[in-house]
Amino acid sequence: MKKRLLLFSFISIFILLAACSSKPPVELIRSTVELKNDKSHLGSMTIMTGERKGEEVIPTALYYSIRLKNTSWNKLGEEDPKNQVTIKIIPSEKLINASRNIVGFNIFNSDEYVDSGVGFGESIDGVIPKGKTGKYDIYYELGVQDAKQSEFKVAPSKEAMEELLKISLDATVVVYEGKKEVARLDLNK
């Protein structure tokens, strides 16, 4: 009887410890950031007025590529867009200040893009099967390098963009399943 009680106690403690584990269901496999000026990743914009009317220009963007591995026992996310796995990059104060100084506004705040002449975008894997890796690419446009038209924001100098790139991993990525936050991961690690 004592052996059964002891065995039951160990099993109960094990289950309790496993249930109280705070290990997130995803692991950051890789995070990279680069400056991109590539039509296949960012698309292009067409000049609508002036002597260059009809010409395409390609923006330069701060391009984040993040890979997450599902370490839980279940798939994460669903096909329904309301319940997909999404991410959000939360920049440090240092990165926000650098963005404001270099680009003229906080590129990580979608509200500040209004009337800026640039945009942002993402490509996500909404579902990550158990044990598999999901791909998340987010980009923040900085401007157009050859913008001689007032309709587009002129990109910062190459040196200024490189300065922003140097501290671009000074941020946290927040992972959501639908509206539920499931993990916060430091991009510097």
C-alpha cells in the first residue's frame, strides 16, 4: 500500500510540474535582418506624374526573416485567419529612437505610416504543425533611393540605413495564436 501511495505521489508531482512548466510552445530557430531593394520581395511602385511617369521604382526596406519551431505537442494555429500564428516585432527604445532619427518616424508603428509615402508588409505561415518550422518575413519600407518625385519618400543615406541595420535585432518578437499571446522571444539571442 505504501508503495502505491509513493508511486501515486511521484506521478502526481510529475504531472503537476509538467502542467506548471512555462516553456513557450515555440522556439526561435533563426532571425536575420537585412536591407533589401528587391522587387521579388517588396514589389514596386509606379511614378504617376512628371517626366518619369510610368517608371517603376523599388523601395528599400528593413527585412526581417524569422523562423519558429513548434515545440508543443499540438499544431499551432488554424487555417482560419482569425486563429493563425502571427508575430509582431516590439522594438527597444534605442531602436525606436534610431528609426525616428534616421527615417523620420517609428517604422514599427503602423499608425505612423499614414501619408509617409512608404509601407510595410508580411508573409506568414499561419499554421505550424507539431515539430515543424514556420516562416515569418516582415518588412518595413524606408524609402526609395532614386526618388526624385515628391510622391515617394526619399530613402535615408546608405550609411544611415546601415546604422539602423546594426541595431535592428535589438527587439522582441511576440508570437500570437489568434489573439492569444503564446511567446515573447528576444531577437538578440
